[in-house]
Amino acid sequence: MAISQEISYRLERLILDGGLAPEQKIPSERQLATRLGVSRAVIREALHELQGRGVIETRHGKGSFVASMVPGADELGEQSPLMHLFEGHPRTLFDLLEVREQLEGQAAYLAAQRATRLDRHRITKAFRALEDTDPLSNARLDHGFHLAIVEASHNPVLVHVLNSLKNMMLLTVQASVANLNPREEMRKKIVRQHRQLYEAVIAGKAATAQKAATAHVRFVSEAMRDMEKDGGTLIRLPVNQEAANEYSRAGT
């Protein structure tokens, strides 16, 4: 195996292991050469191979970035089919919450088992930021906290699938914040659920973390279903492109 192929394979493993997340910028050729102990020419050839396989993409003037690993997982804009479904079919909100309940429950279980010291630092930072933010406008930070846990699962399929749907998942968080957080009793329960999830993951209690994650998403879903049953009209907030771009730049 040529040295460049060996390096490209190592970089692919780094991506699969979660060391480099979807949409994350690849370190510079100089940094990679120093880190991997090879010449910049070898790094350049390895990156070219990865680009040819669609694993990374190069953006003019910005550098190379990890590509989304899920087919058809482009940024979901306002005109995407899924966005039309969300706007035209009320049940889609609850479909998305069902996906979150299952996948984030498993992610929390794995994160409690696999989180590194850096992962725990990132989760703690995201949790503190969420705690310190106005609960009536904290959707991005709320979602960021959950994504930090997903990334700590070090399961590349979970990470890439949920990252590819991040704007659609953000819709469910925005709906929760808009409909439930203004109600003090609901808000207090959600704050308590976030803390229980955080403490279970940090303590390495996998089963407890899974239970906390699934119970939290289920509570949000059932609370909004109850609102509709009682004759209320749920607020379903579209993700405007500016907010989505800001969210993507934040790297959460």
C-alpha cells in the first residue's frame, strides 16, 4: 500500500471514529504532516484521494471539510421536500420526535460509556451555556447540548445521520421552546430533565442516561400532543437560512 493510501485510510478512520465530524474543517497540510510524520506532498495526495471518493470536499479559499456521509443529506433549506412536509403535515413534528427519542436515547447510552475527557468538557460547556441562557430563546443551545452528547457516542452512523438532519431536528427543539418553555411548570421539568441527562452521561451511567434521554424527548412529544388535544394551536417555527447558517458556523 502506498504511503498516501495509508494516510488516507488513517484519515478515514479518524472521521469514522468521530475525531472529525461532518462539516468540520480538516487541519492544514502542515498540521497533518507534523501530526502524522509524513511530508506535505504525501498529505496533499491523500487528501486528493479522499476528495475523489467524496469523503472530503474542498471549498475555494476556505480549505477542506469533512463531507456529509449520508446520501442526500444536504442542508435542508426552506424549499426541501422534508420542509414542505413539515409545514403541510402537522404529524411530521411528532415523526421527528420519534426519531430523536430512539436515536438520542442510544447516543446517550453510548456517550456515558465512551465519552473522553474532551467530550465531557464539551458536554459540560454546552450544558452550562444552556443553563445560562434565556429559556425562551435557547433553542440553538438546547440542540447543541443534545448534539454534544450524540458526538460523544463515537458511533459514526449516529453522528452522521443526526448531523445530516440537524436543521430538521432543530425544528423540534424550536417547537418545544416556543410551546412549552413559556409555561413555568413545563420549563422547570425540562430544566430538571436536562440536568438528569447531563449528570448521568458525565457519571458514566449508561442505562440511566438512556432512560433520561428517551424520557425527556417523550415528555416533550406528549406535552405538545396534549396541547393539541386540548384545542391549542402548536407553534411550528421554520428554520430560516440565516439562523441555519449561524448554527452551522457555531459547529455544534
